Amino acid sequence: MDKNRSPYHIVQRDAPTMYFIGVTTAQSAMMRLFPLWAEVLGLDGAQLIGVDLPLQADPEQYRQVVAQIKYDPLSLGALITTHKIDLFDAAADLFDEFDSYAQLCHEVSSIVKRNDQLIGAAKDAVMSGQALQAILGPQYWRRSSGHVLCLGVGGAGIAIAANLLTQPNPHDRPQRLVVVNDQPRGLAKLRAIVEQLSSTVKVEYILNEESRKNDDLMSQLPPGSLIINATGMGKDRPGSPISDEGTFPMHSIVWDLNYRGKLDFLRQARAQAQQRDLKVHDGWHYFTISLIDHIADTFNQKIAPEQSKQLVEKAGQMRP
């Protein structure tokens, strides 16, 4: 890829490089895990560089990052966290190809190079499905009449919703999905996605930024429901999408996508876990399996089962 074709300043890396695009990447366990995992995978000399961008950054900042990967031979790819939708919107024209979920969801969580082509993928739909399978167990929605309340419809929330809605067997989908966002943009994006699908799930879109209203929505859920914090609150932003007075449904499953930060939503759920018979999960497993998958793709590696076991063990040692 000829750097002269880029109007952006391109840094010529001297080692195989993966980028981690987020808000506070230095605080992420990924920065500490990568050297340990690179050793297991034999990625001698490979480096991970964190790129911190503010929430809803200027589109030119996203384009600069994508151009760096596109035009520098040793910039091999990236993992994107908070900026999945904004990066897609700002820099879609710089890519040569998108996978099916990136096309459906209009977001990018992974950038890789293959045969001189820059490819954007939305891997969160698949990885969130794997994480949910571990949390819920097999055929949960066949066994439960619970609903899903997803608080937050950014990139992660949209990916989770897409996974739930596109399960091949209708019996593996929930009856009802309630999505809440504090801005109309995310709701509009999800609505546009749902309109492309022939899904049996009833989807409700709620524009709201008040924790007490989220408390009310949660109180109306049947037992065995799944409540997800996909807002970023408790990590990238302070607070929780519910108040301390909010009550979780009996026998429900609570999933906070965060694994670091003040984790207020997680604290609230754990405080009720025994009394309400809750199963409470943070985002660590989701985070770990996603990282392994992204690193394997970026460096075009096939990870053997024994290597995967070592990676998970090393991650466990670094867990906050």
C-alpha cells in the first residue's frame, strides 16, 4: 500500500503493529496482556499501540487512524472499542471490504489486512453470542419466558441485539427485546437494522436518560429476564443507568459489559443477588475471548487449543 496515496501523515512502523482504539486504553488490561500473549503466540517483536480518542471524536481523527493502518505496511490492524459506529461513519470509504455484520450494523470493531485489502469487520455480534452462550447456557430462551432489557445502544448494544435477532432457530431468540438509549441516533440505527430482518422478536425502542425510568422498565420485566448494561457507564462514564432503588426481576441474569472502573451497575446487581436470586456477570469473559479473536485475525494466526488455554490462564492472572 503506497503511503504516497494518503493525504494523512503516515508513521512508518519498524515492527508488526496492532492498534487498540478506545478512550482510556492505558487503563485496559489488554495493554498488559499483549506482551504475554505475543510470547505464547510467537509474535516476536510485535507491538500494541493504544490510540485514545474522545467520545464522538472529529471524523478526521478516525480517518487518520484508519489511513495509518491502510498505508503503513507494518500497521497490520486494530481492535476498536467505544468508537465502532463513529469510525465506520467517518471512514467507510477507506475500506476495501466489510463483513456481513459490519454491513448490517454499520460499525467496525476489527480492522485487518488481507492480500493488500483493508477489511472492516463487526465481530462483536459473533463474540457477544459466544459470551451469552456461556452466561445463559444452551437453549435458554426455550426454557425461559424472560425478556431482554438492553440499556445502551452503541456499538456493543447493537451487536448484541443483532446476534439475538438473527439466531437461526426462532426458539433460540427471546420473545421481547427492550432497548434504551439516551440519544435517538443509536435507536434509529438499530431500527434500520431490524427492518432488514425477518425476526420473530418484538423490539421496543425507548429514548431515555433518567435512571428512575429505567428502574420502571426493569420492574415490568418477567422473572428470568436478561438485563444488560451496554451504556459504558461505570467505565467510560461515571454512574449507572439505574438508581440504587431499582429492583431486578427475580431469577434474572445481569450482564455488565464493563470489567474495570467503578462498576456501579455491577455493584447494584451484586447487592441484590442473594435476595433476588440473580446471576451476575461482568464483561471479563467477553473481553478476553474478543481480544484473543482480534489478535489472531490481526496477525493472521491460527490458535491451537493448548495456546488458547495458555492465553486464558494468563488473562486470569491479570484480571482486575
